[in-house]
Amino acid sequence: MKIDFQQFDDQQMLTDTLSAQKFLTGTYNDCANECASPKLRDELMSILAEEHQIEAEVFAEMSKRGWYPTQQAPQEQIQQAKQKFSNLLSQL
């Protein structure tokens, strides 16, 4: 039986990679949150940080190529978000 593998272009590969990284970081985060062993939690957090770094690099490459466009938030929105989260932290 011959398997015909579809050829992916760079954009499709990076999009797939970014989706996989998002899934992985979510999974590692869930595992670290529910881990009862401090040593294992530390290891999972280390892996999670590495996976987030890979995710950031893939995102940056896609953004550089124009495949994941983002817009700058207006300064007013940035200040509103800062205030919102500052208020939440002060309530803790």
C-alpha cells in the first residue's frame, strides 16, 4: 500500500507547528497545576518554559513573514488593561 503524503508549504507547516505548541503548552500547564510532586512540577515547569519559547519563536517567524498579522493596541487600551489587572491584584 502506497501512502501519498500531502506536501505542506512553509506557511502550513508553521501554522501546524504553532497549533501543536499551543496544545502542548496547555497540556503541560494542566499537568503542572495538578501535580502533587514538587520535583515533578519543577520539571514540568521547565519543559513548559521551553515549549513557550518555541511557541514564541514560531509566532515571531510567522509574524515576520506576514502570516500572523497583529495590530498595535492604542495606548489608551493598554492603560485600561494595566489598570484593570492592577485593580485585580490589589483585591487579592
